Amino acid sequence: MRLRFVVVSAAAGLILACSHGPVAPTGSEAGSSGASAAGTPPVTSAPAPPAPAPAPAPVLVHEDVRVDMRDDCEPHSFNAALGPGTCTINGSVTLAVFTASLQRHGFVHAWAFTPPGAQVAIGQAFAATNRGGEVHTFTEVGNFGGGIVPTLNDLGKFGPPAPECNALEDDDFVRPGGTYFEHVDRPGTVKFQCCIHPWMRLEATSK
């Protein structure tokens, strides 16, 4: 049985709107704050789970396999469209550029798990820390799939949500600065994705 818990830091605000791309983008993802392509539907967020009580800072040990959950959201455009506190960092990718890149490429390069792959020993734990400005999840799935935000699924053509994403609990949502721990208890291939931004993915081999 996999033990799971999350250590999160207090953060202002919450979003459900998260990314790993298998290849670098060839379009204008890193562009300025220009408008998105005509006909692009607005990005919407899912209902936010209740905020947990503040928790102590995570204690990492050298045996943990450390993963960074990253994004580069530009706060003015994200917060204006999706609500205050959606983005808590001073990033450079506007919502319009984010939307256009997702529609064109199926991912946004700056939204990613790093590293995207790893080798892990049974008994070790992944320690996934949110280094970005949006809420993410680090969810083990049997197979990669869509997430819980229908608009993002449609823009990226991810298909139905991974079943595990439909069974999230409040402590699965990792706010900026928080760390989520996932222990490995079996050999083979293990897969993780963000259930908000489903192109954020990691595939690991355990033995």
C-alpha cells in the first residue's frame, strides 16, 4: 500500500488551471503578452478545494528522489482572468501565450516536472516540490490521460481524465512552496502526472 502525504506551505490563493512537454515548442510560446489565436476558448478553472491549515516546512532526506513542479505564469493576466491568487509568482508567460501554445503544441514548455524521468529504489520516496506560482498535483496514474479542467483537456486534446484524477483528495493539491511525498513500494514502471495540467508528466523505473 502506498503511503501518501503532503506538506504544504501557506500560500495566497489557489488555482485549478497545471506541465511537461515531450519536446520543445516550435511556436511562439515565449512571446509577449499578445492576444491568443482567434477562436481560442477561454481557460477556466475547476472549483477550488478548501485551503488546509498551515503546515511546517518539509523535511527532506538524502534518500528522497526530488522532483520540481515548475511553471512560469505571468500574474496580471492569469489573476485577471482566473481570479486573485491564481498565480503567485512574477513569471513571464501570459495567459494568452499559454493558451495559444497549449492549443498549438499540446503542452506549455515552462509547465513541467523536472526531471521528467528517474530511477528509484523500492522504499524510496519522491519528494515533489512546487516551485511555480500555480497549484499542481503529483498523482500516480496507471496510464497518462487528461486532467480535471475540461478546457485544458480540450485545448491539448488529452482525452478523458485519468481515473486517478477523478479521485483526488484535498491534500493532493500542492500549493506554491509545498512538497508532496509519494513512496515507492513495487518494482516496475511508475507514472505521475499533474491532474490540472496533464502534460506535466514523469515516468520512473523502480527496482
